[in-house]
Amino acid sequence: MRADTKKRQPIMTTQRWIFVIVAVLLIIITTTAIYYKDIKSPRWSDEREAKADAIEAAELTEVDQISKHIWDQVSWFVSGKNADGEQIYVWLPRPVDEETDEETSTQEPEPIVVKASEAEAKKAIRAKFDLAKPEAVVKRMQPGLLGDKPVWEIFYTLKADETHYYYDFYSFTSGAFLNEYKLPAKTEPQ
């Protein structure tokens, strides 16, 4: 006769499996959060600095929008309101270290401050652009700097030729057309 013995309990019970799964999920979530923070931290730091500089330069009491623009130099665009409730736009050009292509804090150019009443509205520029180029498909429209002048930058393709991309620049204050750049269809070495 065979002896009656109790069946041995498995090493991994349901509770232990739940504990292992929860622990692995927590480790994944924590490392993802740390990685994301590490990647985004410089951007957040630059945004905070741009916001503080714009508040100081234009005496803003409220900030509505902050965006980074890169063309021939790095600049930050900040829109907000002052104590009188006027809409104010501020461009903060940032010098770039030629060797590292990173923003530097030395010799910062003066901020450019424009009141909304002195600027051409985004809708008016878009209407002017649509009238001049009805076949265009606009991908993005944003304020920026071209040289040292505030501009509206319009990034688009043409319906007939979706392999080329274009940039059109309009003066931020007068709305006058300034320049067009056409990107090549191929950018890889030949």
C-alpha cells in the first residue's frame, strides 16, 4: 500500500503571483516616469526660464502660451496679458553655442515685445496666405523669428506636389510677405 501523503503546496501561489505582477508593474511605471522626467526636464526648465524672462520683460500678469521656435536661431515665443488686460507677445532670442548646438546663457539678446494691437492677427495672415496659395495644405502656423524680426511662419505642402515642403514667412506686425523656402524632396546622400 501506498502511504497517504499530503500533496506539496506549489511555490508560486495565487497571492505570490499577484505580488510579483504588481511589483513588476510598479518597477516599470517608476522607471518610465523617471526616464520621462529625465528626458523632459531640460525642456521644462527652459520653458520656466522663458516664462520668467517674458514676465520680467513685458510685465505680464498672465501667460497664455509658450512655444519654442528654431530657424536661424533659437527663440521662445510667449503670449500673455499685462496688468491692463492687453494681449502682449514676447520673443526671447537665445544664443546657441556653435560647438554643442545648445542654448547658452551668455550675451542674451534683448527681448522683443509687441502688443496685440500692433500685430497682424493670425486669422488675417491665414486668410492672406489662403488667397495667395489656395492649393496649399497648411501643416503648422506659428510665430517665430526670422533674423531679428518677429514673423508668422507657415509650414505647408501643395496638393499637387506632396513630396516638397515649404515655409512662408510674413511680418508679424505688418502682415507683409517676406520670404519662401522650399525644402528638397530628397535629403539623403546620393
